[in-house]
Amino acid sequence: MKARRYTEEQIIAVLKEGEAGAKVADLCRRYGMSDASYYNWKAKYAGLTVNDLRRLKALEAENRRLKQIVAEQALDNLTLKELLSKNF
């Protein structure tokens, strides 16, 4: 996987400059990115602050951890049901 060139904090800073009135073409030239990248970032990060982004990342990590716990419990339950359904 290709390493990211910009951090989320840098992306939010670029988007704030755009919201402040800077032209997209000027921003793209200054930061060395394409127009498509700017608009993709805008679709993904519009309206977020750095604190919101950190909180979102923490919630996503917690959600991923909880989903894994549920999957493991479901597998354990399935295994127990199979063992109990066999006639000894």
C-alpha cells in the first residue's frame, strides 16, 4: 500500500484554506496535489476539525475491536452448539 503523503491534520488545514477563499488551483499548485485529490478530501473531511477527526478514529478503532469480540463469541457459540447437538 502506498504511504500517504499528507496527514489528516494537513488535509484539514488545506481544506480550511479553501473555505477561507483561496482558489482550488492555487492550493493544488502550492501543495503539489491534483484537483481530484482536493475534491475527494473535501467530500471525506468537509466540516471536520482535528479534534473531531481524532475522536472519529478512536470510535472506529473501538468499533472494530467490539466487532471482533462479537465475531469470536459467535464462533464460540456455534462450536458449543455443534458439540451439544452430537449424540454420545
